[in-house]
Amino acid sequence: MAHQQLYIDGVWQEAQSKETREIINPYNQEVIATAAEAGREEAKTAIAAARRAFDEGTWKNTPANERGEIVSEIGRLIRRDREELAQLETWDSGKTVEESRADMDDIANVFLYFGGIADKDGGEVIPSPIPDSESKVVREPVGVCGQITPWNYPLLQASWKLAPALAAGNTLIMKPSEITPLTTVKVFKLMEEAGVPAGVANLVLGKGADAGAELAENTDVDLISFTGGIETGKKIMQAASVNMKNLALELGGKNPNIVFADADFETAVDQAMNAVFFHAGQVCSAGARLLVEESIHDAVVEELVKRAENMKLGDGFKEDTMSGPLISAEHRDKVEKYVEIGKEEGAKLVTGGSRPADAELQNGFFYLPTIFTECTSDMRIVQEEVFGPVLTIEKFNGADEAVEKANDTIYGLAGAVFTQDIGKAQDTAARLRMGTVWINDFHPYFAQAPWGGYKQSGIGRELGKTGLEEYTEVKHVYRNTNPEPVGWFG
Ligand SMILES: NC(=O)c1ccc[n+]([C@@H]2O[C@H](COP(=O)([O-])OP(=O)(O)OC[C@H]3O[C@@H](n4cnc5c(N)ncnc54)[C@H](O)[C@@H]3O)[C@@H](O)[C@H]2O)c1
Ligand SMILES: C[N+](C)(C)CC=O
């Protein structure tokens, strides 16, 4: 059983308090590792190291192509160690190893993408309206970045922050979820191997309320980038106001999946299953809210129930496992509470709604794929993020009603439209207030395209060119090419 340490100023170390935490496999509750548990003191030490490294300027003044080469090298090392990383992720999060392998491929691509664009922005000369002058707009690193990530896509969400922050010349302190630190620790070892200098990238492991809160509050941090739940996001936003930190928030969603009657039936049903039950529904963009045109509603429900009841839950390492467990006992309790709320609100439970009975699954945090019909927009089970394998189904007639229902939420992360009428698809997509809209598909995301939410799903964007720009400040440099006194004061 491996022990994981903090990484501060280029040194692997224990917490000053010597506190540690057990890391649990959610499939069987076995302890798979221990980790040093940082508190505020360790976070402060890490912030001081990142501050010093930024102010000394070695990394920000390294030519952008050289920084990019180091970031790309991290991507290549992730490809080299793909299988080890995928296995760690499955142990730690319970997701199937096939999903973890796909995550590692995405993560390597994220480092290669940001490594590749690190030296592509040469600034912009703008036509100055003032004679005898020149005007240039350049982008510079923001400074010291605090980065906080969740447990559902542990390394993937970390990579969306680490790669652009490094490529843009910042220094950083990462705090992964205390539940799932293993792959992030391993990638810090790869970052060291790739040549990221001491002090530039620091890692603190520990609870959000201590180490995480310090990153959000500390006035030596210039930018805080957070991925997680909306309530934590509100606390981070408030804390960030202390010194007007730059702020990036990637929060939750309650993502509508609209299926029109003219959709290809097999594709729509197959994708609706994938939309909500992938990774046991623990996906920010899960299609947990299905809107089905009335004429095909009953056929869709019948097919979904059949498929949900055939889903094989189990050990993420077994080839026939379709879905692993929920992350923790506490999280399963939350999902169970929501199912009770749904029943009390009058939604009709048509399958699931309990823990599985299989002997093999009793030590893990499993929950059966669950479907509610007869749902209405005013129900909490329809409006709030359950973050588990729970699907609500509503009926609609026509695009106007579908759009009105889909937009009737505080969230605006993602949504999908299934129809064979491309005009209707594009018109509907244009009317949805969401950061990502998929047409005849669900879930794709990749390094080149921006990701983030409208409304209360977040602030800012990760990935794509915008994801790099988030880690920069914009500076206008104006030069008087014929300087002479202005004579205003005589
Ligand atoms: N929009 C996206 O791209 C995206 C991606 C993945 C997950 N999510 C969201 O993440 C949530 C699930 O993750 P979670 O349960 O780990 O979320 P969470 O908010 O409980 O925790 C996320 C991180 O914040 C830390 N934290 C907790 N309290 C803190 C505080 N007061 N100050 C600073 N840090 C604190 C935690 O330790 C963890 O590292 C869901 O709502 C999901 O939708 C969003
Ligand atoms: C952003 N994504 C879809 C990879 C993970 C959300 O939880």
C-alpha cells in the first residue's frame, strides 16, 4: 500500500502535523493507500513557494516554446504510463478501467494541445487613433494560481487546469479532492520528470475546508480555478473577493436531453442510457433530465427500463462491468434521499430506487439505475443535481415546449437534441442557454473546444484557446514614437 506525500517547492514531504488519511476503493471499501493530510499551514507554505517562484520569474521568462515543450513532454509521459494511471484511477474512483483508459488518452491530449499552443499568441498590434504612436496588446501570465478539483474525473479535471496554467507561464498550487488524489500525485511525479522547475507546481492533499479554503482566501494567490459543486463554488467566489482574485468556476448541471419524435429511435435510446448512466451518473454534464416528445414517450420508457434492468454493475476491472459504484457512503446517502424526495413529489418510480441485492456488490457503494416518469418541471428531483444513476422523464409537444422546459433551470452546463430534422436541431440548439449543446450525440468534449457553463453552472471556460486565455492577463502597451511636452500646464 503506497503512501502519498505533498509536493512543495520541489520536495516530497509529509504534512507538518504528520496527519494522514486513508484512501478507499469504493468498489469494496479496501484501503488502497494513505496520504499526507495538509491543512492551512502546508497550503500557506505551498503558496509562498509558488509566489517566490513566480516573482523570481524563471518560469514566466522561459521562452514560450520551451515551456510548451515541457508541457508536451508531460503529455508524452502520461501516454507512456497510461496503463498504470488508468488502474490507479479505477481503484480510486470505481469507474471502469475502460473509462479510465479513455480519460488518460484525453488527458495526454490536453497536455499536448496546450504545450502546442503555448507559443502561438504573439500579441496583437492595434491601429492607434493617435498620431505618432504604436499600440500593442500582449498576454502575460496571471501569477500564482490556486486550483481545486473534484473526485469524479480526478486527473482529467486536474489536467484542464495544470496544462494551461503551466503553458501560460504561471506558478500553481493544486488541491485535488481528498477522496481521489492518487493519479494527481503520479502526474506531479511526471511533471518533475518532464522538467517543471521546483516551486512552479506545488501539490497539497487535504480537506477543502482547510487546505482548499486557504487557497481561495490567501491574498498571495492571484487566480483561483475551482471545479466542484455549486455550494462550494459560492464559498470560493466569496473568499476570492478578499483580493479580487481572477476566478474560474466549473460547477454542476442538470442537463436536458431532448428527444423529438422523428429522432432515430435506436440512437436516441442508446445515447439516453449513456447520457445518464455513464460513470453511475457522476458526471457534471450527465443527461439526467430526459424530455421526450409525447408520441414516442411510452416506447422510449419501455426500452430504457429494459436496458437499465440489464445493466451489469460491478468491479471496474472486470470486462463485462458497465458501471461501477458511487464514490462514497455519504454520496450514496444523498442519492437515496433524492429518490425519496422524487417519490414524495409524485414522480413514478418505474425501475431501480434501491441498492442492488447481489452478494458481490454488498461491500461497495452501489445503487441501481433508477428511472422516474410522470415528472414535472417544478419537482426538486427534476431541478436539482442528484449526481447519481437517476433519470427523470418528462413529456413535451413541439420545440417551443421542449426549449421552455430545457431552459427552466438555474443551471446551463450542457444539453442535447435528438432529431433527424437538421433545421429543427440547429434552431433548438440556438435557443438553449447552455455552454455545450450536442446534436444527435451526448458527452463529447475534447482539448480543442471550450468547456463551461451558462447561468449558475459556472464562470469562464476551460479547454480550447479560451482555456489558455483564462490563465493570462491582457496588457495594452502604448508607445509615443515622437515624445514631446504636451504643454497642458503651461
Ligand atoms: N462543470 C464541470 O466541468 C464539472 C466537472 C466535474 C465535476 N463538477 C461538479 O463537481 C461536483 C462534484 O464534486 P465534489 O463532490 O468533489 O464537489 P465539492 O464542491 O464537494 O468539492 C470539490 C473540491 O472542492 C474542495 N472544497 C470543498 N469545500 C471547500 C471550501 N470551503 N473551500 C475550498 N475548497 C473546498 C473539495 O475538497 C474538493 O477538492 C458536482 O456538482 C459536479 O457537477 C463540475
Ligand atoms: C467535464 N466532464 C464531462 C469531463 C466531467 C464532468 O463531470
